[in-house]
Amino acid sequence: MFLYDEDGNIATDLIVPANADTLALVEAMDAVRSTRKALKKEISDVPSYTGQHNPEDYYADEQNQYNLAVNAFGEALRDFIWKTSPRK
């Protein structure tokens, strides 16, 4: 889909740019969602018999990626609030 001006030319200036701070926050939230989905899948795929292993061993990497994404979201939210809060 293209946006056209009154002369029929593509008018890229009609597309509102995303705010960089807001975009960073949205991308961090998206990373949390995708890593949570991967973690839930790995947890559901743990076999009923794990032998000498703990069930957590089967999804430790995904748990770590999710934890990192959660921490990054917290930092992005903190930065967003800091940058967008009115100053006195």
C-alpha cells in the first residue's frame, strides 16, 4: 500500500515516523512475548521421564533468554519513563 499526494506521486512524508523511544519499548515487549512463547513450548515438550535430569534442564536456555528479555524490557521501560517524563 502506498500513500499518494494530490499529484499521484508517492508521498513518503505522509507516513508518520515511529518515535525511537516508543519503538525501543515496543521491540522490548515483543522480545518478551516471543521468548515467553518459546519457553512455554519447551516446558510443554519436557518428556515425562527425564532420567537423571531435572525438567528445568530441558528448557534452561529458553528460561535464560526469557529472563534476559524481561530484564531488557524493564530497562527499556525505565528509560522510556525517564526520557518522556516532564522535567521541573
